Amino acid sequence: MTLAVAAVIILAALGAMALQYRVTAASLATRQAELLAADLASFETIYDQRRIPALREAVEFRASATPEGSAIYLLQDRARTTLAGNTDGWPEGITASGEGFAPAPQQSYVIDGVAYRGVARILPGGFPFLAARAETPALTTLADLRALIWQVALGLVALSLIAGWLVSSATLGRIARINALADRVAAGDLSARLPGPRSRDEFGALEAHVHQMLDRIETLDRARTRLADMIAHELRTPLNRIRQRLGGLTGDDEALERIDADMASTIRIFDSLLDISSAEAAHGQRPGLVPIDLSTLAEEVAELYAPLAEDSGMTLTTGIAPGAQILGERNLVAQALTNLIDNAIKYCDAGDDIRLDLTGAGDRWRMSIADTGPGVPDDLRERAFDLFTRAERDVGKSGHGLGLALVKAIALRHGARIDLLATEKGFRIEILWPKLPDT
């Protein structure tokens, strides 16, 4: 943008100088024509008084008084013998035209390498007459002006580049500060702030607004986390106590079992909420992460669930590249993988296929789990990772709509990218895990 603005300014300046050059050239040409017209008028006045003798004296005087190379005056007789003038004979290539001492039409001549502009006439009685003024002063002035324009243009370009570099460096440096802050926040550090005092300009105001926004987000995030933890902790304990007391009751065993199952399901909801809250709170934090072999872990989980899929009439296949090393918490990564495969088995029917793939993708490992089941309804795709998102068709199946939310929280905890991919049939989710350096 700085270069574009500088280019516009330079082009405008060059346009102004080009216009000035044209005006100067036109002014010099007009001046040259006026001087020549004045010479011709004086010669005409003298000629009208005493004809050729007076004109001869005037031409001789003007020729002797004119500096060499600045003008040419020449008068000849019928036999082309020079009567007066400051040049030897009639110059080659010049043809007399026009009548009398009229200032037009004028012609351009080159005599002895010098450019002239003037008139050539045949006066009454057959006397050739030539009057021309050299264009050297005007051409010299225009050449100097062109050189000056180029010097100014080069100076403008240099100054614009220097000024643009200084301005862009200062601007980009301050933008880089905000980008660095945004990178830290995106990595999960909501407490990140820009160091040093803020300037009293637009960037300072922007930094102040960003800090205020982060303060508000951090406050809300802490409040949400505390609320989720408090609810989960405070309610899980009395529910466990109720389950223990139910074990000591006698009576309708079937009703007691249903109540116990509901209590257990509710406790699992709170456990999942705590896991999600814990993973989100640790988003972007490196402590607790160690190198793990994702390939080995994926193979172990697949071997664990293959018999279960086979018992349900499904096929679980894998395509796992070896040596997939990542930095993570093994239990959390295993929990995310088991959640996805368990969901696939839960929602698919007999005859469906489930596929687990792990391949390299640049600086990440691409893990994908796909099945040929019913998939996610179109109206829920945008909310698939939200808490308690379930399709109406799945009301009769176990679960509470927390599985994908937990998987996303675990992926973000490890700096992975997660995406629900569109497929013609079934379900397909992809997680891109960051590779360990030098792997």
C-alpha cells in the first residue's frame, strides 16, 4: 500500500513536471516565432522605404551585429550572388516559399549542424532572401529541463522508497506486536498482554481495546470454568451418596436398578463435563505433554474395538502409517480415539464399514475416522461439537451429546485441528495432530 501511494504521488509529480515541460517548450517556440516576426517586420519597413539597397544595408548590419551561430541573414541577386549576409551561399535543401516578408509559413533548417527556424523568400525582382534564428538556446533550455526532471524523478523515487520503508517498517512492526499477541491467545494463553506503554494514537487505542476485550474474555472464561467445575463437583458427590444408599434399600428391585442406572448416567455426564472443562482449561499449555507414538496407540485402540464391531456385524479396517510421533497426553488421546470409534459402532447398523486412517500431511499427522452409517443430519452439522447436541432420531440410544465436544476439547488441548468433513454417505471426521520436530 505504501508503494502504491508513493507511486501515485510520483506519477502526479511527473505529470505536473511533464505539463510544465510542454508549457515551457510552447513558450520558447512562441518566443522564437515572435523574434523572427520582429526581424521580418523591420526588414519589411526598410524595404518599403528604399527597396533592395536599403535592405542590403540592413541585412549587412544585422549579420555583422549578430553573434555567430545565433541567426542567419542572407540576401542575393538574381544571379545568386551574395549581396549581404553571414553565410556563404544559399544553403542546400532550402526552398524559397511564401511572399514578401510574411512571418509564415516558417520552416526548420539544419545548417552546418545547427538547427534553425526561419523563412526563405524570393523578393520582387528575383532577389532570394533568407532569415532564420537558431533553435540552440531553446533546445539547450529544454535539454536542461529534461535532465532536471529526471533528476527530480529519481530523487522522488529514492525519497519515496526510503520514506515508504520507514513508514511501513514502523507500521508493520506495530501490527506484528498485535499479531504476536493474537498468536499467543490463539495458542490458549488468555493472560497474554502487550508489554510496555501504549502510544496515544490509533494503534495505542487498538491495543487498549484488545486488552479490554481479553480481560473480559478471561473473566468470562474463568467464571464459566468455575461454574462447570462447581456444578460437576458439588452434584457428583451427593449423587454418589444417593447411589450408595440405594444399594441398602429393599423393595422393587427393578425400580431401584432403573434409578441406579439414571444416577450412574448423570454422574457420567458430570465426569464428561469435568473432562471437557479440564481439557479446555489446558488448551495450548505445554506442561503435561510428552512424546507418544500415535501409530501404536491407534493400532491398540483398533485391536480393542475390532471384536466389538465384528459382534455387531460391522467391519473395522485401518490404514495406519508407522512412526507417527506427537506431543500429548496418552490417556486423553486414547479417550478421543475410543470415543469416535465407540460412537461409530453405536450409530452404525450391521453391514456398515468403519475405517481408521493415519497418514502424514506436511507438518501434521492426519487421523480420520469414517463410517457408512447414518451420519450427522445437515441441520446439526454446524452444532456437532456443541455440548448436548443430539439428533432426534438418536433419542432412544445411550449418550448425552458430549462425545464430540470432548473430542474437540482434547484436540485443541494438543494444538490439533479438527473438522467434520462432508461425505455422500455416513460420517467422517479428521484430526490433524502436530508432528514432533524432526519426525
